Amino acid sequence: MRASGDATPTPAKRVALFVTYLDELPLRRWLEATHTHHGDPRLAQAHAALRDALNAHASAEDVFAARNAVLLSLQRFDSAEGRWLMRGRGSTQDLRPRTEGAALAVLAHEHLAADHFAVLYGGFEALIPIALLFGIDNTTT
């Protein structure tokens, strides 16, 4: 059910909400969320579908804003804890592309097949359930 009768947020507002939730995540949990689907052959197909969806349905401004918001949020890793977590290249190489891919998948959600979205959003679902981004409150009837 929708929370308080609110309208479904626009795709750009859902991305902003995703980034707001990212800013509240413990850095370790965020980093762990980007390790899902490593080496999964479906990832290339999902990225191709995302590229096509963004080209056909998203404005350049919304895509830029999503990428910029992720980049700004990633600055949290420029802390003592973040630098400690990022000390191993192997564990951090996917941080930006996977986070950006998740944010862009949120932007293009309506234009992606469910399996493509699931691969792109990956480990973030357990931390930031997609229902939160749509203003869905499962506790009301």
C-alpha cells in the first residue's frame, strides 16, 4: 500500500531517495552490497538493457544527476574508516560501477525487465528495499 496516500515518486526522486539511504548505510555494508553477482554473465546483458532503457527513456540531465549524486556520496569513503576498508583494490574495484549501476537501474526501473533490475540492484535490495523508493508501506492496509 502507498504510505499516507502519497503519489509514487518520480524516477529522479527515487534516485535521490536511494542516495539518501546510501548516505545512512554503514560503509562496510555498502561495500559488501557491491560484491553481488561478481563474474555473473547476466551482468553484461543487464548493463546493455540499462543502456538501452536510459537512451530511450531518460533525460541526459537525470542520468548526469544520478551519477553525480553517487559520486558525491562515495566521498564518504574518503574518511579513516573508508580508507581502511578500501585498502585492498580487489574488494573495492566494483564499488563505484555497482553503486552507479544500481542508481541508474532505479532511474530506469519501469523500462527494465525484472531480472535485469534484480542483477543491477543486487545486494542493495537487502539494505534499501525497492519498496521504500516507491513510497510503499507494507505495514498499512
